[in-house]
Amino acid sequence: AGFTFPPMNAFVQFLGRITSLRTVDLRSSGCSHETAFVLANSLVIHFHIETVMLSGNSLGFRGIRALMRLLYLNGFPAGRKMAELQIMGCSLRGVPSSAEASDFAFLDPSGTYS
């Protein structure tokens, strides 16, 4: 079997293309740390997103880190409007152990990951 991309990850990847979108509400929707990473990358240049609600998901340390990076980089490019990130009740459960997952290098993502 080949590589499979989880449906939620495919969904959030395309949210960045919906220019009229102001709020993303994915509370308790089964998002994982991978989904949070894909979402953060999808929204990083979205100018109109104001609120991202992800409370009640198992985002894990890596997912929360990706989302905090999105919020921290809010001023770049200039004109972005993101003001609120809701991650209440997000757990660290569901995150692969360090033996099962390779560490993603946020500063140099060009590595090889399995």
C-alpha cells in the first residue's frame, strides 16, 4: 500500500484557499498533531483568518508548537488579522512516541522523514 493522507489533513490543507474564511471551527473534531501542522502551514499566508478554534483535540506538543508558530508569525506578511487561537482541553495523547516518530526540523524542513 502506498502513502495515505488522512482526510482531515486534506481538508485543512485547502482551507487556506478559501479567501472569504474568517473563522475555522474544528473543536473536538479528531484533529491530530499532523492536522495541526498542515493547518498551520495552510493558513500562514491567509490574510483574513481571525479565529482558529481547535479545543478538545489531541494536538500534542508538536501540533501546538506549529499553531503557536502560526500565531507568533501573525505579523508576516503584513496585514494578517489572526487574533485568537483556542486550544483549551487539547491533550498530548495520540502523539507517537519518540522512537516511532522522527523529529521535524522547523528551521530546516528539507530533511527526510518517515
